[in-house]
Amino acid sequence: MWNNNKICNLLNIKYPIIQGGMVYNSGAVLVAAVSEAGGLGLLGSGSMRPEELRSAIGEVRSMTDKPFGVNLPLLFKQAGESLEVALEEDVKIFFTSAGSPKRVANKLKEAGCTLVHVVASPALAVKCEDAGCDAIVCEGFEAGGHNGREELTSLVLTQLCVDAVSIPVISAGGIATGSQMAAMIALGASGVQIGSRFAVTEESSGHLNYKQAVVDGTDTQLVLKKHIPVRLLQNKFRDMITEAELGGADRQKLEQILGTGRARSGMFDGDVVEGELEIGQVAAQIKDIPKVAEVFNRLITDYCEAVKRLGA
Ligand SMILES: Cc1cc2nc3c(=O)[nH]c(=O)nc-3n(C[C@H](O)[C@H](O)[C@H](O)COP(=O)(O)O)c2cc1C
């Protein structure tokens, strides 16, 4: 079915399904499970010290011999060091985000790596193509985690990007079922990147309290839009931020409320009241904590049914 798929061929995977890099969630166990299931797992280096990334790479290799990659948020202060570590460990696939891929494109190309960058606008997609990226991920407003300021939804963004570039487009944001995946493929995307659905699986390194909060909750909102936009599940912390923003709090005040380590305490340590719970709009569709293999079964079965419906 996917023999001629550009993303499967580029990344040497069975299904054009990428597990997005996710701070505190995409550790070695999740990555290996996704790659074993036929997708591409990405280590979330944003929440790892460089030496932790080195051991995570080794752990993945001890669990699977299938392809996997590293997500590198370029604005994070350890990005340069993490990149060196990943290259030393012979990682060949990089998904960069939050910054300009120009900074790393030459180095990665010289090392024979595949480079994919995450964008939130067609203008940035064109810049990625010019910089030599092999593909782009276009991530819409629905997505979990940090988000662009453009507010383009996946349905619009995907179409715009497919029309704007000739490299393959991977659609992200708001995809948790095979039907949603089929919609993006119908728009011309060559694959999908999924975050939230994989964050709430047995293999994700997120805390069980966080996963259960997503199962129990439905309401997400993009907050800190003038600062660093991030989509969060409703809890006391998000209410505090929303109230401060509505009250006209400036950047300094917001940073003071945010403090440090909120994302870790919410998603990794399980403080679901005062911590930051990053998740996408598909939280409303997430009703259980299955194994990764089961998520793949559901995605592929539902995708085939959706395609059949279209045919009929
Ligand atoms: C908990 C969480 C953490 C995330 N962390 C990162 C990250 O470190 N780097 C990154 O590029 N994207 C990050 N993302 C975005 C995902 O890689 C992916 O693009 C997004 O989740 C897709 O949208 P979805 O949540 O609707 O599936 C994160 C998403 C979530 C839900």
C-alpha cells in the first residue's frame, strides 16, 4: 500500500507515521516501540542533557534495529551539544524545530543525514526547501506543545504547504485516528506526525498522572501567545496563566508565574494541578492508555476504512 510513498522511501519505514519528538514523553522506550511498529520514533532531545541523549540513543538501539531519529529544538541552549552527540553516535535522521534549519543544514548534509524541519507557515516551508531540507513537517494550531503564532489550522496549513513546496510534506496537529490521517493524505501530505496520541500510551515516559489527566480532560487552549505559545490542558496552572493574560500581565509577570521546571513537574513528575500539561486538541478523543502497537492497529484499520468510504 505504501510502496511508492515518499516518506516511507525517504526514511525507510513501513507506514508514513512519525511519532513527534516530545519533551518528557518521547524517551527510548516509546521511540523503539514506534519504530518496531513500522513508524519512525523520534527521541525528544529537548528535555535531555546531551549525555542523557547519548544513553537514550544506545537504549533505542538495544531494543530495535529499525530506523529512528532525534528531534532537536534549535532554540534550546543545549541544541549544539546535543547535535554533536547525536552525530558522534551515528544518528542519521534529524527532525529540527523552533529555529532556522539553515544553522545546521550544511553540517547534517555533509554527514549524510536526512533533515526534516517543523514549520507553521507556507513561507517557512519554502525557506526550508531552499535551505536543503529533505521534507517538512507542517504543524497546525491544533497541535500539542509549543506552537507557531500563525494560528493556521492543519487543514489549511497542509494544503498551503503542499502547494508551496516540492519536497514531501508531513502533516501534524489534530491527528489521532486513521480517518484524520486519510484527510491529510487526501490533501497531498505524504505522511503524518502524531504527538498527543503517542504521549498517552503505555510506552511514553510521561507520568501516569499526566496520561490519566488527558484521558479525563477534554479542554485545551493555546496560552502565552505573546510569549512562547503553548497548548495546555486545563488545570489550576493554566487558569492562573489565563487569568494573568486577561488581566494584561506583561512578559516579566508571566515569566514570574511560569517559574522554572513547570513542564517537567506536570508531565514527568505528575503534578497535574500546578504543572504544565502540554497536549493537543485531540485530548478530547483520547480515552485510554493503550500500547503503541494497538495505536498502530487502530490507525491502519481506520485509515483503510476511511479510504473505502471515500471510494464508495
Ligand atoms: C507533550 C508534548 C511535547 C512536545 N514536545 C515537542 C518538542 O520537544 N519538540 C517538538 O518539535 N515538538 C514537540 N511537540 C509537538 C509534537 O512533536 C507534534 O508535532 C505535535 O504533538 C503534533 O500534534 P498533535 O499533538 O495534535 O498530535 C510536543 C507535543 C506534545 C503533545
